[in-house]
Amino acid sequence: YTILSKVHADRNVYPSAGVLFVHVLEREYFKGEFPPYPKPGDARNDPITFNTNLMGYPDRPGWLRYIQRTPYSDGVLYGSPTADLVGKPIIIEITAYNRRTFETARHNLVINVMFSEEFPLKYQAEFFIKNMNVEEMLASQVLGDFLGAVKNVWQPDRLNAINITSALDRGGRVPLPINDLKEGVYVMVGADVAFSSCLKEVETPQNQQLCSQEMEPVISCDKKFRAMFYIDWCKISLVDITKLVSVGKERPDPGSGVLPDIGEYSPPSESLKSRDYFSDFLITLAVPSAVALILFIILGYVMCCRREGVIQLVHHSSIQKSTKELRNMSKNREIAWPLSTLPVFHPVSGEIVPPLHPDSYKTTSMPLMQTQTNLQHQTQMSQQQTAATWKNMSLGMLINVCPNLLLQILCH
């Protein structure tokens, strides 16, 4: 672990490859870089945030992460440097922002990755701790307690924390802000001896079946962690790197980056011949138009000059005339007038007959006027005459419209 000193100069740190690196950005250090409060004696608790980036680039290296929960908490840089960074100084620009005065202060952190003879450790185990956040786990005392519990279970000669990852970086969801729920954190540790029997219990068929049913397996050494750490034993990962099969990837030859010499470029000649599009016009426009004209002439000849076409036109005209005549007759059709308390119109004379309200009638089903009884007989006669007229007219229309059909019916 490295804590930024209060010396106004670049800070050099020397982490080992394959070992967890933690660097704390203390707010107390940067408070001296900003102007004091106007009144002496006032408490200084300015909100300060940090921005970290690789010098010359807008972001940090891929292996280095940064977290700061609130402007009133310290920032933390953490990650696990790889072996290919050995001998390559990494300069991280740290910019502090005072959210009260909008002042800024900048310092550089120089990371010099050192080579470790024991890198990498042969046996690596990754635990998922459900009741911790990443900044809580990065605290030196909490991480030390966890490594002590793992060492008590594993009993290795050498044990190192390799990496710490928040569950949010693995696709986890942000927990609800109730009951002090935590997001969870993955902690990877490495040792130089084989896994203990307690850790291998998670690989038994019984525990694997319980995990598939989303049930908590029974691990004998869980009580040694339960006092402070709640471990999800279904998400533990045990890796023996000595049994991993390295797959070599063939890389193509990058070459010199210079195109081969294939001679000078020869552009096309400027004296190009013009193209005649008249034949294309005849094929796409003239030929379809000629075919449509021929079909129109044939259709006109069949409909106007042939006997079948003339008969169809005559039948169509007679049907239209008959339909018009039926519509005109339907407008003049007489209908029976209903019994009502309103004045009654005589259908023959057109006179208005006032309704009668004698006291002798006790039901509404009887006529309101004595004269309405005769009116009903007259209406019935009128309807019979109209029906006879319709029958005669329909027979005449049938003779005009379908003479051939009528002659066939009579012959049969």
C-alpha cells in the first residue's frame, strides 16, 4: 500500500507485478493547496473530487481503476499491474478539484512496476464477498483480516492478494438503498501450495447440485469467515495455472508497410466515345407502348363491332333504365298510416281529420277515431292495387331484360 505524502513533488511508487496495488488520495493533503476560509478559525471541510489519467491520454491504463464515493471521502487507485509493464514508468496525472472555490491542484504519480520472482503464484482462488463494497475491502485492516482468514483455512507459505473487482464491473446490479445492502466484491488471492480440503468441498457433486438449485452449500470452514465476511461459495473459482494448456496464437507477419512496386498508374484516355441510348429508349418505352395500343384496339373492336359486345352493351343499358324506373316508383309508393294521437291525413282527399277522445274507450289498442276503421280498409285495397301493379311491371321488365330466358321457360 502507498499513501500520498505531503511533499510537493512527484510521488514514486514501486508495486510488484501480479500483486494488488492500492494508492490512497487523501483529501487532507490537497486541502493545503487551496486558499483558506475568509474567516480564521472556521472548519475546513471543502468537497474535493479527483480526476486521474495517464499523462498524454484522457483515461487511465486498463489495469488501473479509481473510486471515490462522495466528495467528502478519499479517492483510491487500485489494480494489479502485469508483467509486461516491468521497466516502463507509468506517469498518472492527479488533478484535485475544490467544489467550493473551483480551485485545482495537480500532482504526478510515477508507478514503477517491479518484477517478482514468485510471479505468478501457481494456485489462485477468487472469492465473492456479498456484504462488502470495494472501497471497504480496499481498507488495509479489512483486507488484512480477510487474508488472515484465508491463510488460516489454506495454510500456505506465501499468500498475496492479486486483484479486487467490484461486482458492478462484472455485470452486477446496483443494490437498493435499504437495509444497508452492499454491491459485493470479488477478491482474488494466490498461494504457493495446493488448495486445502475445505476449499475443494465446493467441487463435490452434492454442493454443485445445491448451487444449481440456487441453494447455499454446506462448507466446513465457512464459520471462520462468517464472523465478518459472507462468502457466496457457489461463485468461488479455483484455478491451478500449472494445469492450464497454453494455446499459441500465430500472428501474421506485419511486413514493412510499403506497397509493392507494380508500375506507374495509367489513367483512361480522354478521347472516349459517346454512347447511343436510342436503342435503350425503344426497348424500355416504345415497345411497351406499342403493345398497349394493340391491346386497346382489339378490345375496342370486340366491344363495339362484334355482335357479342353490342348485346352486352344493350343489356347493360336496359338494366340501368329498369333500375332507374324502380327507384322512381319506390319514391311514390303509398304506405299505411299508423294509429296515432296526432292529426290523421286522409290518403285520398288529403284532409286533416282531428282525432277523437271518447270516454267510452278504455284500451289503447282500439282506434282513436271511428273513421280510422274505414281508413284501414281503404289502405289495404290501395296496397293490393300496388302489389298487382308491381307484379305486372316486374313481368314486363323480365320480358325486356331476359327474353331468351323467358322463351326457354315457356318451352319447358
